[in-house]
Amino acid sequence: MLSQVAEGVLVHESEFCQSNAVIVHGRAGVLLIDPGVLGYEMAALADDLRELGRPVVAGFSTHPHWDHLLWHARLGAAPRYGTARCAATVRDRLSDPRAKARIAAELIPPDIAGQVPLDLLGLITGLPAETAQIPWDGPQVRIIEHQAHAPGHAALLIGERGVLVAGDMLSDVLIPMLDLNGTADPIGDYLAALRLLEGAAGDAAVLVPGHGSIGGADQVRARIDQDRAYVHALRDAHVLSDPRVGPSAKDGWDWVAGVHAGQLQRLARRSERDGTPG
Ligand SMILES: [Zn+2]
């Protein structure tokens, strides 16, 4: 089911991990951001859009993680974009012929693995570095690129509609997940990204996280603050009080506590190794 979050901006929430696909109406068709996860959901979305007479004219993946890189043949053959770094990362990872099998076996939860079509995974075109907007015939969509969570991660600001599409940040259910794969300063990168979002989109009226609930204007600031507090707690080894971790987590999200424990462990190992925090 599609719900409208602002004029000409619709969201489809997946059964998997409260993943949000975002549809933006343009002149000749729609821009589809992070299309979804389960094959039948993407097919239904494609059918809904066809019925509305709104073909997909462009796609965008916010970052190079499998759940943001999927596509369904029924969505058509529109160009699918990402930042240059995002596309390069995807290309690099998929150049290993075993990559898809590994994603299916190790990253996708077994209960949905059979329902996630991987044939069109990651076929994205990198926009030249520093591209400020998605090239398409519709409302301006500004690209806010940063290095938190994944290489070449982009948040998108649809200024005329007051909508911030945050990718995998600013979630009410997921904690900040740092990119700990060979990055020099994951905590610094995350804090820099939060500052960037605060400066660029602090007055957005609607917030759409990659996973979790849609937020109103008050939630943009509140979730920036909450994510920053989490990252500060990681950095300073403070005791954490975050509603997303522990007994106050929403139903079905208790695994986030394990993600938190894993991050603590990996950060501790890093600082042991090079004597620096984070
Ligand atoms: Zn995600």
C-alpha cells in the first residue's frame, strides 16, 4: 500500500525491516528511491504505478547495501542512479562472481531469502562526483552525500516538498550503524554526516528513514539528536540509554541490541590495535 507523505511524494513500507521505498511524482513518471526488498512487493508497486499511468522514469539507491540495491523487471528499464562512490563500491563488490551467492547466504535472513530477486541487484549508474541533484524531470532532489554507514551514502532532500529521505540514518528503530570496514574514522564520519544533515535539512517537514517510521518536523531534530547521542556514547564509552536498544526496543527489534554489542566490540578492538578511540 502506498501512503502519501507530502504532495507528490509517496512511501511504500516493506514487510521486511520496515524498509521504505519512496516514490516522487515528476512530469512524465516517477522517481523511485530504494525500491523495496521482497519480489512480490516490488511487482505490486510496479502494477500500482502502471495503473496510475506513472511509469518509473528514474531510480536511485541511497547506498551500496543489498536491501537498497534491488529492482524488479516489472519496474522497467529506467536509469538507476547512485553516487559515484556508491556505484564504484557496488561494482567492486559484485565483480566477485560469488558475491550474490554470499549475499543470499550470509546477509539476507533465511526466512525471506527465496523472496528476494537478486538478478537485477546493483545495476546502478554512478552520477559524477559532486553531482548536486538527481538528473530527472521532476521536483529538484538534492543529493547530500556523506560517508556515514556506507561508502557514498546519500540522503536526498526534496526541497519543494519539504521531505528528507535519510537512507539508513535517523531511524526510530535502528541505531546508527557505523561503517567499520576499513574506514579510518567511522565515528568522525558519522558525526560529520549528522552535522551535514542538520545544516541542509534541519527544517524538513517530513522525514523518511530507510527503515522505520515516517517522522514529522519535530522528529528531524529529535532523531539527529538521538543519533548523535548514540555515537557520542560509543565514542566516549558512556552508558547508553537509547530506546532502540534493550527492553524498550519496539517489538521484533531486539536484535538491534546485538548490533550494538557488535559495534562496541569492533570499536574496542580497533582502539586496542591503534591506540585511538574509534
Ligand atoms: Zn538498509
